[in-house]
Amino acid sequence: MLSLNAIYLDNWVKRAKIEKKITWHCARHSFGTNLVFYGGDLRSTSSLLGHSNTREREKYVHIVESLKEKSEFNLPEIKFQHLKD
């Protein structure tokens, strides 16, 4: 029998139209990553996730930096044209 937490998670995953298996650990990690990515500071994020040391929060810095680098490569090329007077 599924726990109430598992039922909540399954409902959330279905409503979000996520088609892969999501565990609480995965959801928690995604929550932390999104907090930092969208401007949350590391101390607050770590507190919300219950981290007890700085080493645990450092992984979120690396993930966000990696996402930022990838997003730069997804920008379309901007071509400038010189305007004549």
C-alpha cells in the first residue's frame, strides 16, 4: 500500500505531465536547484532542505553554473547590420 506522501508525489508528477519515475529525493533536489537558479540564496535554500553543512549546499552552485553555461549556448546568433546615414 502506498503512503500518503507517495500518493501526493504521484499526483503531482501526473499533473505536471512528467513521464518518468520521480522519487522524493529527485523532487527535493529539483526544488533546491530551482530555488538557487531563480535567485534564492544558498543559506536559505540549505535551511529549507535541512542541510547541516556547507558541502551539501555546494552541489547546487555547480548545477546552477552548469545550467547557466548551457543556456548561453542556446541563445540565437544576433547579427547586426550597419545603418547608412
